[in-house]
Amino acid sequence: EPEVTQTPSHQVTQMGQEVILRCVPISNHLYFYWYRQILGQKVEFLVSFYNNEISEKSEIFDDQFSVERPDGSNFTLKIRSTKLEDSAMYFCASSEGGIGGSPLHFGNGTRLTVT
Amino acid sequence: DAKTTQPNSMESNEEEPVHLPCNHSTISGTDYIHWYRQLPSQGPEYVIHGLTSNVNNRMASLAIAEDRKSSTLILHRATLRDAAVYYCILRRNTGKLIFGQGTTLQVKP
């Protein structure tokens, strides 16, 4: 069964450094998402992306964050200058369609640790 | 975003059926009912979704009340691997899913 893959599985970075998290969505999917989960807390929506542009973003997704689909297969999340509070699991997801009846498929996440 | 209400936790015995309830009294006509689960140290996993009719797939069944204000996820025979947090989420035609706290299911051998 096709799956969403994320790399790396664990990233350690120093505060103030830039980090790029990478995702390969399922190949025929057109909608892409990033979520994060701080340890012990809920899964939080960050951003959705369709047709090479952001369709929706949350309050968390400020100017420090950006997303890109640099080629036909990858989808990346960049954090420009990491803060301690950015430490979390980051999950990429994709869906075939953007309508309510189209399920999201998630990767197993990248654990980001900011020191 | 329409809200769902789930019990914080439930327990089940292995190989017995599990019924996980969800209330969504403010559901609108275009909201789909989605269920996901999250096993420890993994990403959320799609389980099942429906609009009005009951649905079955290889993982579970979804029973939707006639007024759509509640639904029940049914695991027919719980295994230890089904121990997870189960999320009931209403998805509109806007794309994103909003996760709540979900129901933590414990399965006892």
C-alpha cells in the first residue's frame, strides 16, 4: 500500500538554526498538509497546500515557517530560525482530494529537537 | 469547526468487540465523519469515514445515527495492536482536520 514517507526521522538542531523537514506524499495525491504534535499534546494543524500554493494556514504558521513543493515528488517544511518551543513531532499528510470525503494519509513524522 | 465529544478513555478485553462513541450534535449537512487512530510513536492513521450510511472496511465499521448527531466506531475483535488514541473528526470541504483529545483505548490480554 502506498504511504507517505518523511525524512529524517529525528532532527536535532540548535536554537536559531534553519531546518528543513522533508516529505514524499503519495504519488497521485494533490493536497498536502503539515501538522505538529508537541509531546503530550494534541495534533495541531499547521498548513495545507494545493496547486503550488498555501490554501490555509493556522496561527502557528507564522513568518518563520514556509512550505514548498520543489519538484514533482517532495513537499518540504522550512523553519527559518528555530526556537525551543518548535520542538515537536512534525507530521506530513496528503489526500487525493480536498473534499470532506477524501481521507488524509499521514507519515510517521520527524521528531524535531531544538537545543 | 464543528466539535466532537468523545470519552477520554476506554478499556476492552482482547478478542472482544469495542464500541467507541462520538457525539457531534452541531454537525452540518456537508460534514463527513472521519475516524483516525494514533498508535504510540506513530503518525495518525486513517481508519474509516462516512456521511450518512453505515460503512464497513477491513479495519472497522462505522455506525452513524439517523440524525447524524452521533456515531460509533466498532472494532469487531480488539487485539493488543488496537491500543491507541482514537479520534473522531468532522471534515468539511475545506481540507484540514482538527484533532481533539480523542479516546485512549486500552486492550487487556
